[in-house]
Amino acid sequence: MGSVAAVNEFEVKPLDIDTWTAFADLVVRNGGVWGGCWCLGFHPEGGSVRGFDARRDAKLQRVREGTTHNALVFDGDVCLGWCQFGSPEELTRIKFGKVYKSVPSELPDWRITCFYVDKKGRHRGVADAALAGALRMIAELGGGRVESSPEDVTGRKVSNSFLYNATTSIFERHGFTRVRQLGKNNWLVSADVAPA
């Protein structure tokens, strides 16, 4: 199993075969997460694999192969949430893809594509801990330029359940800067992570 770090009151661990059961328990507790996504939606096969069991099996296969990366946030033995990250080859499907590609640029080394926080973990800093854990894991994997597309919620009330990629303020606290606007409220943000 990869490294473990304490962030706030939580432990952050990588998704691997040892943490799979806790990850799967979180997904099942929450109805498959976003209609049965199983955190597969941003992978290349994310649009074609259908059905709860098939999506679970596809994600488990990626875990066995080591071709998926999630920073899982634990409170004791219970997984409360995650931050998914990976290379552009691993996470080919992104939100705002047409707008993103409209300005040619070099691909980042890493993408952060989604967060999920269990209802019992909301308003406790789980997303913040997940992002900190993901950035630590990226550093351990060699670092590089990291991009994401969080939402700016300044002056607006937004349900946490709709913030699939967290908020710009969380990313900015971790050293990300805004590059350009992608949607009405979403921004491309970027940071350089030094290798550990």
C-alpha cells in the first residue's frame, strides 16, 4: 500500500487493493455516487461502460492494474470521500472539453477531475484533506503541472452535492492560480508540484 498521511483529523490513503473495500462501501452507501458513476466517468471507458455492477468491476480492474488514482479520506476505518487525479491519458474525459481545447496548450502532467464527500463528512474539511492528499501523492509520483476546473461560488449559494470538482477557493488555498474561465462559474486552475 502507498503512503498514508494525516491531514487535519483525517488520514488520507491511496485507492489500492487494500483500501478498495472502504472505497466501495462509500460508493454503495451513496447509491453508486452520481447515479452509479463509481468514479469511472472521466476514464476513457467512462462513457461506454453501463450498469452498476459493470462500472464497479471496471473500476476494480483499474485498481488492480494501478491505472486509477484517488486520494481517499478516512475517519478511522470509514472512507468519507476522495479526490480523483491522474495523467491526461488516464483521465481523457473532462468537463468543458470543447472550451478547454479551444485554446491550444501543452497538456498538464496531472489532472484533478472530481471529488466526492459522503453526506456525513460534509462541512468537515474532507475535500480540503483530499486535495492535500492528492497533491502529496502527485509529489511522490514525480510532481509536475496539475490542472483542474473547480467552481467559483463567490456570492452564490450552491449545494455541496453539486460541487463535483470542489471550489476555486479550496484550490487557491493550495497554491493554484486561475488560468482562464471555462464555463459560467468554472475556471481552469493550475499549480506546479515539486517532486517529493
